[in-house]
Amino acid sequence: MVIGTDTAAEPLDAISVVTLKGVGEAMALKLASLGIHTLQDVLFHLPFRYQDRTRLSKIGELSPGSEAVISAEVMVSDIVIRQRRSLMVRLNDGTGSIMLRFFHFNQKQVKQFERGARVQCFGEVRRGPGMLEMVHPEYRVLAPDALDEAALDNTLTPFYHATEGVQQATLRKLTDQALKQLDQRLLRDFLPASVAGNLALPDLRTALHVVHRPPPGSDVNALMEGLHPAHRRLAFEELVAHRLGLRLLRVTAETQHAPKIRPPGVLAKSLRDSLAFNLTGAQDRVLLDVLNDMGSGDPMLRLVQGDVGSGKTIVAALAAAQVVECGYQVAMMAPTEILAEQHMLNFSEWFESLGIEVGWLTGKLRVAQRRATIEAVATGQKRIVIGTHALFQKDVQFQNLGLAIIDEQHRFGVHQRMALRNKGADENVLPHQLIMTATPIPRTLAMTAYADLDVSVIDELPPGRKPVTTVALENGRRGEIIERVGAAIDAGSQVYWVCTLIEESESLQAEAAEDTLVTLQELLPRHRIGLVHGRLKPREKEAIMQSFKSREIDLLVATTVIEVGVDVPNASLMIIENAERLGLSQLHQLRGRVGRGSAQSSCILLYQTPLSNNGRERLGIMRETNDGFIIAEKDLSLRGAGEVLGTRQTGLAEFRIAELGRDDDLLDDVSEIADLLLDAHPEAVQGLVRRWIGEEKKDYGGV
Ligand code: ADP
Ligand code: MG
């Protein structure tokens, strides 16, 4: 299945872009910022859009919104001065008329468009006042004897994601060259021909030619939406490679050892006895799964899934107690400072009375503090360490890490999980991994992003919880709502007021929250109102959360920093501003902050009109259900997997070409083919993982 005849040639992933014409060192750097290093990368950098300049359209058949090439004769050309001075040129091709409109033009152009001249134009067709028009089309004047079809392109025109200093034209030249090399050199087609054939997908070389230079008559919509067979061929291969990567990760884990955790359980029992509640059946069951895993001596890779408020934290703490009792350390990582703080508070309360020191490590620690903690972790003085991503940085060495707990893993990717592998006592010993998420994972994601994990589900809420009642109200009713907030506080409850902004900027969010604080203080003068946002120092945030928890604050104005994990059972009312701008899983996470105690809780979603259809649908779903699983499924279908999983940077399900949601129907075949390759084609497995997972190849156990 080697493509090309020159078998001595290097494969395309071994050839640097600097070998291409027009690529010097400076250009190579710019291309690197697009993730393009080799010829193979050039070929996997796919167009996101196409124009069709391969055929002429008849003016009479044009519709607004389309892009088209037309050839026609100039009927009238005129400079018109209304709001703006413009050159208006009316063309006719015998099937109809269209107006060209130029706001910037020179004398030469005015001349070119004299009556009777023939021009070929390319542009977007718009509805004009009297007839269709093109504004500033690209055009050329045809020679009197030229055919109307003169100078049409042979393929659709691709558009690539570009960057500063790398123009479309550059990318087209580079892909031209790379495609030529593809015909001469090696790019192995790792999928057995029978496979692609059965799926009615083209071979790799054909697929690449088609996506970069689609022949005339190609289905442009299918190409742009990634539904063209050529596109699907590439997506399929990528999904297979990703799946193989996860399988190998798992296989590697199975060849390694992990500490055998089988203590008498004295510590865990003391912790259990100190709780004010009994575990639910579901918590007990999941804890048992975890203890069984950890007792086996093989590394645990377990995902614990449980809706917000289902009580994942105590399950993690009880597992931690066992590990500590066996003499190993525990690390617990959360995606945000505030959530890490929350865990810190809980774990300190639970463990320090048992004489076990809990350490704290985030990116925001002062140097001296950080050094001291790192030291205490390395010597083993701190048996449990809680923190953010800072926990798994290179300079953090554990004395003997036995268990890594990762909370709310939707922000924590496969690649980060791999970083853990270096934190074990030695190369052959891996810490157990317990990954906890409130985001239920739809089947398609489970099959791709988490194929290497075992899953346990806490499918029961602690007793006495009542589902949160949710209403959506138009922003104009704020006054009324503020009164309701006052009344709720007077009745003994605590309230969250969540300010959201579409901007990612923490400082803008903070400002908006500060404004809201001022307004609310004016309108609710008797009540104690606090403010928490991402710009506060960790200590300040902690102090405020603590005073909200201890009821010194009635109303907490917050940004979405409180999204995950924050736990104040007495809070029973939440207002979310601009709710229409938030995604479903974010809304569900936020809403999960109330309904944690025994009181009937409510959530008010404030929205701005007009609502988009999608926004209306999201608010509707929130009103109808509290079920995280249903919400996650809807979220996936409304937004696509890339977004549901957080951002691309997380590294989780980070695909170049494939897209979950869109390519889901391929997944059954993907796992079948992955199994087949693992069984019968080990060299293809290596090749695919190297090709698609690239940099991370070392992390897949030397593949
Ligand atoms: P999540 O699964 O969302 O992380 P938490 O672990 O924060 O949930 O637990 C939510 C709240 O429920 C906490 O206040 C916790 O103490 C309490 N909780 C946990 N398990 C139980 C239980 N079995 N009975 C009563 N309350 C519980
Ligand atoms: Mg939690």
C-alpha cells in the first residue's frame, strides 16, 4: 500500500517544510505557529472554505448569497453620487442583468467598463435596489475574441486558516508543491484497502487531492461541512489513530504496576464516623469499585461520573484515606483555584483532625510558600496535596504518590493525564488515577475520549434533595426579582447572583460584577452582600467563600468562577444574568450550586431579548429538566463536541480533522478497525499514532 514509485524516498512526515520553494527560516517559524512543520502537516492543514471559479453561471439563474463567475457585456457604466460616489456598471449576458458597484475606483477602471466591453467577474451576489448586484467583484476584461469560458479554474479554490505573514496564496503554493510530492513520495496508506472500500471511502492520496483541489462539479457544501467522502476518509483515519492511542495508553498502564492498597481501613472508618451523614448506596458501590481497583496492584484508571451534588468528594476522600493509611501520598487536582480551595477546606476539615497534613499548591503561591510546599511534598511530610494544574509541573516530585484524583475532568485532557505517568515512585510504578466528572459523558465521547477508562456512576442523590425549580425571565423584570431576593434572605436563605459576560476577559467580568454589587447594595441596603471574582487574590476569594459558607454573607455576587464544585447547602436561590449566552453544561454546573440542602431551591435565568432560536432552546431545556445526562446530550447536539469538552487546548479529543457530533456515525467502524489493526497490523498502529498524535508518541509507551 505504498503510494508512489520512488520507494527510496523519505516519508512526507520526515520532510521539513523548509525544503519547499518559498519557505525560508522566517516562513518556517510562521508556519510552525499554524502547527505546520512537515509536508505531511501541510497536507493535513485542510481548507475550511472553497470558491467555485470552475464554471460560468448565467445571470438569470443567480441567487443572492451565492458566489459565482459570470461573463457578460457592459450595457451602461455610470458614476453615481448619492450617499457615496460610486461606479455602477450594468452587465447583461442574455439571460439577465446585474449591477457591479465600486466605491473605490480610478480613471482607468472607468475606461475599462465602456459600453460593449466584455468582462468576466467573480463575486458574491447580493440583492440590490433594482436588480442583483456584486460589490467590488474580482474581474478581468476579456479580449474581443476570447471565449466566455476563458481563464476559468480547473479546481475549486481552497481557503485555508492563515496567519500573519502567511497569505492564502502562500498556502496554495505550498499545498501545490506538497500534493506533487505526494504523487512521488511515500505517504503510507495504513488502512487496508478493503476497509476503505467497505466504507465507500477513497484512498488517502485521492482524499488529500480532493480536499485540497476539488475537481469541478464537487459538492461544495459537503466539502465545507466536512461531509464529503474525501473528508470523511481523513476523519476516519484520525479517529482510528486516536482510538489506538488510547488503547495503547491503557495497554501500557496494564504492563505497569501500582501500589497495592489494602489497609485495615482504620483511617477511612474514622473519617466515615466523623461525617454527619451516611453514604448513599451509590456512593458505597462506587467506593467499592475504586477500592477493588486499587487493591489489585494494577494501576486504576477510573472515571467516576455523578451529577452535580451527588457527593463525589467524600468518595474521593475515603479512597484517599485508604491510600494514606497504606503509606502513600495522594494528589487532588481541580481545574480552578476556587474549586481547589473548596476541596482544601473539606479535606483539611476531614483529615487534620485525624492527624494528616494536607498541602496546598497552586500557580498563585508566593515563591517561598511554593518552595516550602514542594519540599514538604518531596519529603512526604504532606500526605495529601490539593491544587490546580500546578500540582503536576515538572519540579513537583512526590515521595511516593499512590493516587491522583482529578476533579471535573472535562477541563483535563488525555495529555495532562499522561503527565502523571512521571509522578510515580519509579518508571514502572504508576499512581492510581481517579477522575471525577459531573458532566455525564454521552456514548460517542465515551468511545473516543475515554476509551481507556473504566467508568462508575453515582446515580443517586443524597436523600432529601428536591429538584431545583427553574424559570426564565426577561431582563426587564429585574426589579421584581431583586425584591424576591430580599424576601428569600429574610426567610433565612442565602442567594447567588451570577454575572456573566460573553467576553473571556476576567477584568471585564470583574467590572460587571462590581457594577452589579453596587446596584444590589443600593436596592437591598439591609442585607449583607459579598463579591467574588477571578481577579481577587486566592486568599481574598477564600475569605469570602468562607464567610458565605458561615452565613456572614447573605447574597453572593459572583462571576462564573463559582461554576464548579462550590458547596454551600443553605444557598437556595440563584439568579443567572445573561443566561442566554451560556452553554447548557455551564448553566447546569452553575445551577448545581443550589439545591444542595433540604430546602426547595430555585434558579432564575435572566435573559435579554431578542432570543436566538438556539438560546430559546437552551433556556427551555433548563426549565424542563434537572437531569445532567439529558442536558449533556442536548448540549452535544447543539454545540458539537469540541466545545462541550471545553476548549481545544485541553487536549481532550483534540482532533485536526474529525469532529465528534458530525462524524459519530463512523465510530462503530472506528473501533472495529482499531481492533483489527491491533490484532493484525502492528506496524500500521505505530504509523497511525505517530502520524496523528505526533508529538505525544513517546507518551504512548514508545510507539
Ligand atoms: P459533587 O458530586 O457535585 O462534587 P459534593 O461532593 O460537593 O458533590 O457533595 C455535595 C454536598 O452533599 C456536600 O455538602 C456533601 O457534604 C453532601 N453529601 C455528600 N454525600 C452525602 C450523603 N450521602 N448524604 C448527605 N449529604 C451528602
Ligand atoms: Mg464536586
